[in-house]
Amino acid sequence: MENKELFVDGKPNLMHCPFCGKPVEIHGGPEEWSPTFYDPDSGGDPYYVDCNCGLHFSIGCREIEEVIKAWNHRHELARLSNLLEQVAEEIENLHGRETEVSEKIRQLI
């Protein structure tokens, strides 16, 4: 999801909850803020992601793009993506050497 659009039809493009698989919502920021006695001029709370399963995710950031990127980053997906790129490189390196590779396999058997 790293390279996908951050917004689709003007709404944040968020991956589903990694725990329950349901859609999540993003809250906070200046859109949901109003001045109070204790916070008359900050301009808003940090954005956060909530799910009905009880998950609450925040990086304490007021930049919605950064929160979307952080939420959509999945370490395991990134690791698998890198692994697939390595496998694709190896396959490309072997392309055209099928006979040589087949012969080495036959020798090992």
C-alpha cells in the first residue's frame, strides 16, 4: 500500500484493521477541533485511527498524510514485497540459462 494513493474520492485510503479485518475510521485534526478554555488556539488534536474492535492508533501527528502512511505500513507486507523482488531478480538472472541450470540439477540427482 506504500505506493497507492493516500486519498480516494477525497477520503483517506486506509487499509482494514489488522486484527479484525474490518474498515477503520480516521478522526482528529482541525476538522474535529473547537477552541476550549484549556486549548484556545492549537488548531486541532493529532489524527488517530479507530476501529470498532477497540483498536486505537495514533502517532501524535497533525499531518493526515503521515498518519495514513504510518497506518497503512505493514512490516510483514513490506518484508514479503522485498522477498518477491529478490525472487524476481533471481528468476531474471536465470532466464536464458535454463539448460545450464537443468544440467546442474541432473548432476545433483
